[in-house]
Amino acid sequence: MDRFLPFLAWRRRLDAAGLRADLLAGVTVALVAIPQALAYAQLAGLPPYIGLYASLLPSIVGALFGSSAQLNTGPVALTSLLTATTLAPLAPPGSQTYLLLAVQLALLSGLLQVIFGALRLAHFADLLSHPVLHGFINACAVLICVAQLPALLGLPIHGQRPFVEAVVEILTRLPELHLPSAALGGAAVLMLILLRRFAPRWPGILIVVASLTLVSEAIDFAAQGGRVVGTLPEHIVAFDWPGMDWSQMTELLPSAFVLALVSFLEAMSSCKVASARTGERWDGNQELIGQGLAKLTASVCQAYPVSGSFGRSAFLLAAGARTGLASVVGAVMVLAALLAAPELIARIPRPVLAAVIFVTLSALLSPKPLQEAWQASRDDGLAGTVSFAATLLLAPHIEIGILSGLILSLAFLIYRSMTPRVALLGRHPDGTWRDADRFRLAPPHPRLIILRFDGPLHFVNAATFEDAVLDATRRHPQLQVLLLACAGINDMDASGVDTLRRIHRQFHEAGHTLACCGLKKQVIDVLERTGLWAGLAPHAAYRTEDHALSALLPLVGVAAPDPHARRGLAW
């Protein structure tokens, strides 16, 4: 039952010390979750209190059915931005239609994640390379920071715009800034930076939001035209089954897929960090199900898509959380704040919430991963840069950015598979067999050469393999024996078998010998099932090049080498 109901495993970890640690961690994360939830809902284009609703039951469900004890589920920046960019072209932000679309987006992305988890597809998330993800995250961080400037400065600018257009409009309307808003927003940014620098263990976000809310009350900020959170609804949570508009849901499906993928990758990164620190295992497929159920719960609660938060999960990890009970306690504390201090929450200035988002997301800006990608591989660097540029320039359609990076990186992967490394081998002075062209080495004999193929032999590179064999035969007109060094071939499909059969037939008809060494068991199994092994077997069971040469050199009239000679590592 622990596999289907992961929270049942909590009882084995919850002794007195563990319970105390979870309670303390839950209270700690709630101090951060409340202002973040308000801020991220504002980023998503929704009333700020929707973020608090998304921090209640969805957070509890994510903790109950997830596999990582330290992962905290709720509103996060990337998911909020994806929500805003997806829905802004379809409805005015903050409208009832906009909220219904957000609920449908949560429903679709949650269903996709549950289906992916049930089908055990978590590893498919690895198709999104780190450079592409870093390029996307950096571009999103820039977009989010720019999107918060109007609220931070009190500029009368609303809605999502293309990046360049948004920057130009902000610059042209700077004279219209609202001085009290700009003062509060600037003070919040400065305080958050100083607290992060000199008191990183303090709940800086809560301190800044609470203190500047008191300041705004003292200067009567709302009466001066400043924007605040506003009055909260009387009901804490509104339960309702999401409306089903199939035409709208079909239109939302591509964005829901991207949101499901990105939110899982964000949750996965938090789980990996926690697992490395605590040594506890986590299950990616179970986490997909947990995150999907949390999104489905958000849709039923009339909220918007949630995800695992890297920042709040780091708080739980630092506070020593042992189980998901810490996230449950955090959600209960958020509920207590809603019940006990709704008037105080309603008076929080929106420029302060914009500052929270601005400072939090500016920390995500890091060009170093892209620089390292260029240093490691031009393909990775180009894919990451394309992802960054496309996300930035095609906003608000940011899903195109990550999909373009994904498609480009997969295209490069296929291209590299089409052109694996092929080398003719010669004996190196250290006794090993190495690339003859690179090290200027002679073949074992003018009538016997060794060809090494590094990669699986399948349909995308079978022609490359055949061309390499034909080129080797043309370069060595006296050739009688070709030895294929097959240690690098770890798989073979029907196209590979057909190519190898054709080469074997051509050698046989010409009176030459085709031999193999280092064949792996799974490749031999394929050759046996297809009937090719019977023809290759007399000269295909050699384990190493030297083993093969001891049997093949006599075929070209040369004595076999001394089996006791030191070669390779023995040299």
C-alpha cells in the first residue's frame, strides 16, 4: 500500500524528534509561502488571494501522494508565468473567464502528469537537456522581472506584451510612475537584498512584507492611489467541478503539455537536491502522480496550476523536515492566517509583492550554465541559446521557446547518431589499438585491417557503417581480412542486420574474410534471432583484437603473435 499511498510510510519516520522537526519546518515554510503565494498569483494575472487558495489543499495532496519528504507544492514563479502567457491572449487578466481558463489549464496539466506517472514515463523528462532548460529559465527570469516593473513602480500598464514592446512602453511611461508605489517597491527590493546578504536564515520575505504593510498603513497608501491586495472573499475555498469547454481545452492542450513538463522538471530538481542531502530515495513516477493530483485538486478548488517549489523546498530541507507532514502543517498555517488576519492580508501593497517576485527571480539569472554548454559542445550551446532567444523574443508564447530548444537538441542528437566515430586501428607503442590516422600507425598487415565503429548500428547510421567499410576496402587493395572491432556497438536493429548481412555476402563472394571481435551479448542475440550468426560465427566469437589476430594472421600467411607478449595494460 505504501506504493499507492506514500504517506503511509511516514509512520516509520515520525518519532518524537521527527514530529517536532516537521512541525517547526511547517511553520517556517508557511512564513515564506503566504507572501509568495500572493505574489505569484499576481504574476499569473489572477487576484492575489487565489494564490493562498492554491497553497491549501493542493499543497496537502502533493505532500500526501509525492515521494519526496522535502518537496513543497504550491504557487511557483515559472508555472505562474506560463499560466499568464498562455491565458493572456484568450481573456482579460483577472476576469472570471480568465479564472475559468486557469482552472481548465490546471485540470489538463494535472491529467497529463497523472497519465505520464501511471505509464512510468518520468525518464522521458530527461529528453529536455540542461542547456535548453537553463536557457528557458534565464529567459523566463528576464520576462518576469520586466513584467513586474509596472507594478513595482506604479505604472499604469496592464496585460502581457512582447518583450521588446514591454521594455519600450515602460521606458516611455516612466514619467507617469506613482511615487508612493515606487518608494515602497524600491524599499522592498533593497531590504530583501540586504536581508538575503546579511541575514539569510531570517524569514526575509515575511519581515519585508509585514513591515512595509505597516508603513503603507501609516502613510495611507491606498488613499493615495496605491494598489493593495484588496478584500478577500468570505469563503476560504470554493469547491466546484471544472467546466468542460472542449474547444478551449483543445486550444490549451499544447500549453498544458509544456506546463506539465516544466513544472515536473522544477519539482525533479528539488527532489534531486533533497535526495543528495538526505540520502533518501525518491520515485520520479510517483512524484509525477503526486504533482498531477495536486493540480487536479487546484482545479477543483477553483485555483490555478501549482508545482513543486525549489525555494520553499530548500526551507524545508534546511529546517530538517523528515516527512511530507511539514508541508501539511505549512498549509494549515496558511489557512490559519486566512482565518485570523484577512484584513491584514488585504492591505498588503502590490508593489511590495512585485518586489518579492523581482528579487526572487533575479537570483535565477545565471549565464554560467550556457557558457559551460558552449565550452562542452557547440550543439548544446546553440540549443540553449536558441531556447533563450526564442523564449525572450516570442513572448508571450514562451512555450515555443522551450519546444524549439527541445526539437533542436533532439535534431543534433539524431545527427550525431548518424555520424558516429569510425576509425582504422593500428598498434600503439604502449601496446593498445588506437586510431591509425590520428597517431600515424600502420595496420596489423597490408592484407588485414581492423575497423572500429563507436555506436549502436541502427537505421540512422547503417549507411555510414557501410560507407566506412567500402572506403577501407578501396584504401587497401590487397585486403583479404577485415576485422570489425565491435566493442562500441551496444545495439543493432533490422537495418543494421541487413547492412551487415550484405557486407558479409560481398566479402564471401570476393573470397575475403569478415571477422568480428568484442561483440556484446545483446547484439549476438539479435544476430542469432535473424539467422546471421550462423554465417559469422566461425570468425565472430573473438573477445579482443589480439585474440582475433592470433587466429586471423595465419589466413594471410603470417605467423600468429606470441600469446605471452605483454600488451595493453600489461605493457
